[in-house]
Amino acid sequence: MKRFTGFLTAALIFAGTSCFASDQGDAGDRLRWEQKFLRVDRGERFDLLDRSTHRVVLRDLASVFGTYDHERIAIVKRGDKVGALSFDGHLLVPIEYERIDVVEEARVLVVRREGKYGLVGLDGKKRTKLDYDDIDSSYRQHLAWRVKRGGLYGALNPMTGRLVVAPRYANISIDSPFILAHGAQKVSANVGSEVFDLAGRAIPNTKGGMVRIWQAHKLVIVDGSRVVDAAGRVVVENDGLGGIYPIGPRAKAVYRGKARLIDPHGEFVSNRAWDDLIPLSGARDRLALAVENQAGRDEKHYGVITAHGVEVTPVKWDSVTRRSARYGKPKEIEYFVVTRDGTTNSLSSDGELLFDRGFEIVRMRGYDDPLFDVFRDGKFGVCDLSEGFCPIPPRYDSLRRAGRFSPGSDLYIAEREGRYGLINPADEAILPFQFDDIRSVTGTGRLHPIIITAESAVRACAHRRPNRRTFGATSRCASDVSYRA
């Protein structure tokens, strides 16, 4: 009987399909995996065998995915449960979990079963119990992760599995090298915010109602009036300053009713002061919008200042929006779209006005597309607001893109003196301006079908869309005049 079983096993081995390739992982992962294991299909399931000994390692698997060569493990699935298998054939984590996430940097597995989370090391030893409602492993550093239990938040060290901040806060945020804990629940009372280091040690002088991190200098701003370093030393005391708010390498501080820039030591960066300062998101050294209230009116004017408190542009605009152009540019261009007295213009990053005259209407075409549809003096065009030129000057009575996300989308239907034509992005005529209407330009493949109307039905010409069944294009004209884009 044993001899027959051995023969059957051998037959199954050599009848197996090619070595199993993992669903994920690089070529090195797959090669090492295939050198070690052999997959033997059994209908919709398969067994995994040791290639050298023919020993059955695991039976009745649904899939193997996520082979991690550096950690020498793979995630295996049987039914709706998953486990972790080492490259030497040992089942590190039983196939009993709903989900397993491998965090290679922390050399740990985040496992979930019946809605509860825990940690298992890559040696198969449990680092925590399945005790948490959530474990957030998205933080880049691996000394503290946010955890949730019983509706409250804390922090643990994933390398050891030890809690560094007990889950008793309404919220936790980790902004290295700090852990910010908000709303401690003590006898149903909210006691404000506390700050810890990544080891869970409370940082002196940081308790308060509002805490912010000045990340550029690894400082803590408490209640807008005190700045504390990572050791708990107070580096900026009130001294008449209020409303301290981080803005990149500087901070806004309110002094005698005016907003000014300060450095990490509380010194004023410049003698200039404004009614307010607003951070410019994503800006480089163009740090903030300076704001001036208009006396007697419920209006504000805006300008752009640098980290040194220098105005890039005077504080005179009704609105300022930072933008960057990437599409079609050799490198990213930073610029500003500004409005004043109902017109829109643009500024370079140095504050240079890019158009002699503004536009009554500008319409954005894409997030990083520098081209805008513009309207001025009753005429339409297309202008590049990042560099200050108009590939299609505003000189048309109407202008619309000839379809979107199609081969004809780089063409425009333009109207001039009551006649319609078709132009390209360089303002060159593709169809002459002699038609009563051009209703649409859409297409598939290289075909640019058009539907146009001339002076009479006799001169009407239609290039129709391809037939869905035959994918063949048809054209029919009532005269011998035919136009194609």
C-alpha cells in the first residue's frame, strides 16, 4: 500500500503544471519561489509541494500572492482565509485570518480576524493580541503607530508590540518626532491636548487646548503663544505675541494687532506687517499670501510674500491662486492667477505681470494644464497663463473644443463674422471659414469625422461615424466638395 501511495504522489508531482509564479513580487521573488516549490493543480484548487523532497507543504490552496523576497515569506489563501508561509516551507502564520498586510520596513505582519487586529513578527511570534479595532501602519517611521480600541486612540511601537500611549484619547496624530494626543477621556471630561515623543514620554510645557507642530524645525506651538522644542524647553514665550501659526520655515505671529513673520527664536524676519498671512499650499519659497483689509469696505486685498518677508507682488489683488504647469512643459512652472476689478491676469513666480491686459473670463481646462479658455472684448481664444502667450488669440466670436478624449480633441470649432471653420492649436485653418455651422467633431482611431452645414442643403456634407458592427467609416456628400480634418 505504501509503495502504491508513493507512486501516486510521484505521478502527481510530474503531472503538475509549471512552477508556481506569485501574483506579486519581482522576478527574483518568483525565481526563488519556483526553485523551492511546485504547484500541483486539483481542479480549482492546488497543492504546494517541496520540489526537492516532494513533500506536500500545503493542500487545497486557492492562491499564493505577495511573495516578499527580502523577508522570504508569501501570503497563502485557502477558502476565504489567509496565512503566511516562509520560503523554507514553514507555516509562520496559520491560515485562519481574514487579512494579512506585510510591513517590510518594520518586519511585521498586521493580521485581522473577526474584525480585530494584531501584530505578528516575521518569525511567527505574536507581538500583540488580537486586541485592536484598527492598527494604522501608514506612518513612514516605525517607532509609533496609531491604534484604536473601544472607540479611543493610542499608539504602540510595532517593533515590540508595546503600547507607548494608552488608548484613552478622542484622537491621535503622529507627526514625527511627536505624538499628538487630543481629548483625553478622564471621568468623561475632555482635558485638551498632550504631546509625547515616539517612546511615549510626555514632553514638558506642551499641555494646552490647541497644539500644532512646526515641522520645519521640530517644534511644538501651544495655544498659539508658546513654542517648545522636542526636549520640552520653551524657546518662544508669549512676550506680546499671539496667534503663532507655522508657515513652512517661518511662522505667523500676531503682534499689536498685525501679522508678522517670525523665525524659530521668535525674532521678526522683517519690519513689514499685514492684517493677516495665509499659507500658500505647495509653494516653494513663495511662502504666504499677505492680506490687507480695505478701510470702510468688507473687502480684502492679497499679495505674495517670500520667507524673508519680501513682497513678490504688491498687496492689491482681489484674489491670488497659486498654480503649477506640468503638462507639455520641460519642467514644472510655478505661477499665480490673479483677479482685480473683474479681470483676470497671471503673474510669474517673480511677480511679473504676464499679460498687458487681463481677461474678463478664464476657464481652467485641467489641473496642471497651462492652457485656459479666455474671453476678452467679446472674443474667445486660448492662452497659456503660465508663460503669458496665446496660441489662439482672443479673436473669435465663439470657440469650442471639437470633442474631448478623442482624436479630434486637439481641434477647435471657431466662428468668425458669422461663418464657421475648423482650426488647430496653432490657430491654423483646417477647414475654411465658409460654413453656416459645424456641429461636432468626434472620432475613433485616426478618423476625424465631421458634420458640417454649408449655405444650402446642396452643399451639405457629412462624414459619419464608423459603424459599430463593421467599424467602417462612411461618407456622403450632396456635392463634389468634401472636407476632412
